[in-house]
Amino acid sequence: MSGLDWPDHSPPTFHEIRALAEWLYEDQGVNTTALLGHKDPRSTITYKDRRGAEWIEVKV
């Protein structure tokens, strides 16, 4: 148990945490297919999907 409190939300799933790690390490140039232990790079594609979490720059 992490001891974190998620008052109005469900805690992130294992796969959400793993996807976040993939994004952060990929941004640093790490081979995330090897990091995640995938033999086939197609397995890593699931974790690369940012699910609309990219920043959107708004110019005013």
C-alpha cells in the first residue's frame, strides 16, 4: 500500500503507472521495449498511446 489517498477518484491502475513510466523514459531516450521486457516492439505500442494526454498550446 502506498498510503496515498484518492478521495474522489480511483487510484491509477498498474498499466497506467507502467504507461507513465514508458512515456517518461522514452522522453529521455531509453529503449522502452527493452525496459518493459517486451520481445516484440508491437507490445510496447499499447503503452506509447498517450490517450489524449498531450499538451495543447493555446495562443491568445
